[in-house]
Amino acid sequence: MNVTQIIAQLREERAALDQAIAVLEKIARSGPRGRGRPPSWLTPGVNSGPKRVFSAATRKRMAEAQRKRWAAYRKENENA
């Protein structure tokens, strides 16, 4: 293949891609308005907000409480 053939082929591919993009943009703009929820792929993602951070003291209390729960569970199942 020479360079002119490659350029011609690339232009054909670009024209096909431009046509596909135009169709997708038309689909995104058109459609029924005002009824129902838009599809999830069309709406932007919702950020749930900043991550919740626990203090070191709170994490320590939570760990101790979990250890107590596990100890009670093991003691209960030790007899069974």
C-alpha cells in the first residue's frame, strides 16, 4: 500500500466514525422528554460525598467492642 491509499482509507474510516458520532449525539438529544428517569448511561454519576473518617479513639473502642462480641460468640459455641 502506498501513502495515498492509506490516507484515502483513513479518510473513509474517519467519515464512518463521524457519521456514527452524529447518530449517537442525535439519540442523546432526542427521545421522549419529561417522562420517566433518563437511562443511567446518560446521566452523570452522583458523588456520595467525602469519605467518613473515624478518630483513633473511636476505632479503638470499635475494635474492643468487636473483640467482646467475638469472645461472647466463642464462649457460647464452646459449650455446644
